[in-house]
Amino acid sequence: MKKIFIFLAITFLATWTLAFVLMANGGYSNQLTTFILSLCMLVPAISVIITTLVTKEKFKDVWIKPNLKGNIKYYILAWFLPAILVVLGAILYYCIYPANFDANMTLMINTLKEQTANLGQVITDEQIKMTLYIQIITALLLAPVLNIITTMGEELGWRGYLLPNLCKKYSPFIATIVTGVIWGIWHAPLIAMGHNYGLGYKFAPWGGMLAMIVFCIFVGSFLSYITLKVKSSIPAAISHGMINGFASVSTLFLSVNNNANPFIGPLPVGIIGGSGFIITGVICLILIKKESLIKSLAVKEIYK
């Protein structure tokens, strides 16, 4: 457990220091926000390197090898399932709240027209709409690749190091839940700045922090499942990249006069927008528990 505590101490100290520095300098309005958030995502991987050097472990014990043989199906699942779940959650949300849906994407088009006008450019509605459709296709095909550096920074730490080390002391089921909880808590300073849920809600920011922990448990269960099957953090990084790059697609169709509640949807961090991830997370937890139980029984049978 010593190396786990060292890893967590370095990760939280470095990440939260960066986050609080950002918070003290304008928060998300700071021009360096994207750069600082990218650094935060790289911290877990850096922590793995430092911890491994401090504890004199072997780097080969970190789950970073691709292990492609016999596992291509998990890579395909990691790439495309998050996008499917985002779409399904958005469809359910707009079916329940049809007044919030606008097939013409008027809100997004008006926003982009205003932004381009401020830059002295003139662009038509049809041009913007075509650009948005291209962005959707690009996100589906390239989001994991475009985001792989930062998501690998996170997943190397959470699923490539923390999860397998927790599995040495606890069952994969418990290790998966604990990893999800820790991952959710790690986001706390970002949630306090309005990440995902904003700040205009009752019990802010604590309600958002709790919701993020729950979200990370369910999404983390899927990421942990594919990690445990492949024994590599790469599929989780691919899937994480798809989530980060494709999630906002669900907001493109919000109507101008929508009253969307981020705790509900259409983004997957909402309970309806994220319903696909919740169901998938529950299924993965059941599979992890079932498969670990089968292995345990098999070991006991051998030593009878």
C-alpha cells in the first residue's frame, strides 16, 4: 500500500496545486486554462514514473503494453461504445424534454456566428451547419487519437497503475469502485470552478463534486473492465479520449430557449444524458464481480 499512497500523494498534491493556482487567477476565464488543465491530466502518468523510481519497482509492471493479440474486440469497444452511449443518452434526454431539442442547431449556429463576427468574418448558417456535421464525424473517427496524450496521462495513472496495485490487496470489484471514487475526488477543484455543472445550482459546488464521483464510478467501471480484460491502460485511454471528444455533440441540438439542467442532461454527466454509461457501468461491475468469483473458485478447486 505504501507505493499507492506515494502515487496518490504526488498526484493530488501536484494536480490540486495547479488547480488552485488557476482558481486564484480567474479560474476558467484565464487564458491559460486549457494548458493548465492539460498539465493536470498528465500528472497521474508523471506520478507513476516518480513513484516507480522512488520505490525501485520495474516499469514493466505498469500496464502500458498494448497486448493486441486476442484483444482487438476490446479496442473496438473502447473506441466506439462511448460515442454510442452519448448518442443514446442524448436521444433519451430529448425524448423526455422535446422542447429542448432543435434539429436546426440554431443556438450553436448563432453562438458561432457571433464569435466569427467578432473576428471580422462573415459565415452563413449553412456553412456553420456543415462545419458542425464535419466536427461530429471527425470526433467519431479521430477523437481518441487527438486526445490520446492527455487521456493516456490520466489512464496510465488510474487504470495502468492504481487499479492493478489495488487488485493485489482487494478484489477487482472493490478495486474498481475505489479507483472510480478516487478519480472522482481528484476532479473536485475543477468542479469547484464550474467544470461540467457550472455554479448556478443549489449546494454548489458540493453537489457537483458528489455527482462527479458517481459519474466516475460508473464510467470508471467500464474503463476498468476493458483494462482488466486487456491488462493494458491503452484501451481505457482510447475510450476516455472518445468521451472527452464526443460528449459535447449532445449539446449541439439544444434549443435557444432551453432550460437544460446539467445534472439531468443532455451531456453524459447528467443522470439521463449519462443513462447509457450508468447501465454499462452496472453491467461491467457485475461482470467484474462474477469473473473474479469464478477465478477464485477455480483456484480453490486446484488446491483441494
